[in-house]
Amino acid sequence: MSKPLRIGMIGYGFMGKAHSNAYRKLAQFFPELAHRPQLQVLCGRDEAKARAFAETWGYQDVETDWHKLIERDDVDVIDIGTPNKTHRDIAIAAAQAGKWVLCEKPLAMDVAEAEEMTAAVEAAGVPNMVWFNYRRVPAIALARQLVDEKRIGKPFHYRATYLQDWTIAEDVPQGGAALWRLDANAAGSGVTGDLLAHSIDTAMWLNGPITSVVADTETFVKERMHQESGKVEAVGIDDACMFLARFANGSMGTFESTRYARGRKNYNTFELNGADGSVYFDLEDPQYLDFFEYTRAATGDKTEDHLTGWRKIHVTNFEHPYMDRWWVPGCTIGYEHTFIHALADFLAGVEKGEQAQPNFRDALETQRVCDAVLKSAQTRGWVDTGVESVQGAALAGV
């Protein structure tokens, strides 16, 4: 029998759309799941905009105060799609009220907040998840599968980039509903928390804990007009960040992120090089995973010969992660599907009595790395992250 899961969504921006779409589509493509999301309440400060969003997506009611949303008896799940500065208070209150808690990344403004949030959901014993949706790109999930199958072998190098170009113009303001990511008071950090958090989560999921980092950051535009005050104010976020990393398995890592890479819109890449093979992925061409095989995992045979080279795998066959849920082989899926996959994995874990990843504790480990990166950029030296372990993650679609 199906179980209604009544959703209280906080936020009607970009992430509100992505999450709402996942709730609406889940049952059609993962019909075996017992839980059936029901769009119950949309919460946003601007009542007119909240009602318009609720009508578009099919929410039954609207609140303008998240405290009242959490108090409601007709809501089971609190989904936090608001600016980073609000995550802590909402998540802790929701957990204490016994609600399931889903939260956008990064988990918090800093490690101290993330530790409080993690303690709260664990003390309450409520299911929780952080929307690191890129784990659920089929090609990235296939990369994880190749790692688990020992096809990469002993890892040597991990390199990641996350490049965008939307803040280059000096007249782009900071703050407000649309541009809060440029305001340090709302976001906590710039590309480190917004973009590199994704890169770090993916890296540790594929290659294990990052134990130490050395970093540098830059703010190219030092002052911007603030939309809320109307005044020109100092910019406190990092426009660009690059860092070196050491992993617990002995491999080395390089990470680069910026919003000043002209022509790059959402250029999120990684490459992992090991003794037995390598994988490469580019989010702007997400249906492909590049794989170089040097040693066959099953036999141990070396494959270096006149046909040796990278193979480009079109990740659309039914045997690939999640793809048996969608269309015929050769037909691609997109960004929005990764949220459906994340939700499916989360609910599959709940129904099995397991905590699916990435949960708050996983996101806390990513936050530790982010904070270490920012600290290193200030001190200009190596910083230990304090990350000791990273949990694995079952894939409902595999």
C-alpha cells in the first residue's frame, strides 16, 4: 500500500522548482516505492509569489512563516531551499518537531552550524538528506561503480574543476532574493560553498576522505551595490578558489573553481587516475563517461596494445545506473532527473530501514573540507580537514 508523504517546501526559487519537480515525477518512474510525495505546503516570505508558485506546482496551501509550517500536523517533510544563513535554525527546529529534513547544499554557513544540525537530526532520529544531486548523474554513478569493481586500481590523482562566468560584470549587484550567493552574510562563502562543495562531495564519494588542503582565493570585484541597502558595499565572498588536496588513500588532488571563466556556464569536471585505469566526466556533456582501461579487473590482464585508448561510454543503456527507469537506450536524460534519483535513493533507504547518503553527517564532512580550504587561503599554509571517514551510498537505480 502507498503511503502519502506530505511535503513542506521552503523556498520558491531555482531549487524549489527542481525539488518540486522531483516530488511530482517520482511515483511515475519509481512506482515500487511505498511513499508517495504530496505537495502539501509551500512556504515563502512573499505571499503573492508563494501563491503563484504553489498554484503552478500544485501545492495545497501556503505559509509565509517557516515556524508555522513546522508546527503544522499535516506536514511530514521539511525541505529547505532557502539561503544558507537560514539552514541551521530551520533544520534544528524541524528535527526537534519530528519532521524529516531535506536540505540544499552546502549544509550550513560553517562547521559549527553543521555540527549542530547533524547532532539535532541524529538526536531526533529523523531521516535526513542533503541534495548533492550530482552523485545521481548516471555517468557519475557509473564512475562509482567502476571504482567499486576495482577497475581504477590504486588511485594516484584526482583533479576537479567547476567553472562559471555569471558574475564577471562589475555592475552585477549583491544580495536580495536572486543574488544572495554574492553576499557573504547570506551565503557564508562564494564558490567554495556553492560550487566546490559539489566537487568535494563527489571527490570524497569516489576517492575517499580528503585529509589536508592548501588553498588560495581571490575576489576580483571588491565592491558591489547591495540590493537591500542600496549602498555600495565590500564583497566578502570568494570569486575564485584553487586548492591542492591530499586524500587518505595517498592520492593527490587539485581543485579549481571560479565564476570568472568566460564562456563556461556550468563546467563541472573530474578525472581520477589509478594504476589500472582512469575515468573522466564533464557535466556539460553529462550522458558520457570517458574510461581508460589498462588492467582488466576480472582477469588482471594488461590491455596496452595497438588498440589501447580512452573509450567514450554513452551512459544510456538499461544496465547503466538509473537508466532502466527512463527511455530506450540512446535517449538521454538531464539535470532535473538527478533530483528524482536522489529522492528515490533517499526513500528506498527509509523503506529498508537504512540511512541513505548523502545525509547530514556526510555533508558535515564536506563542510569540514570547505572550512579548511577557506582557513588555508587566509593562513597560506596546509590545513588538516579533520575528515576521517566518508560513508558509502546505495543506488536505488542500479
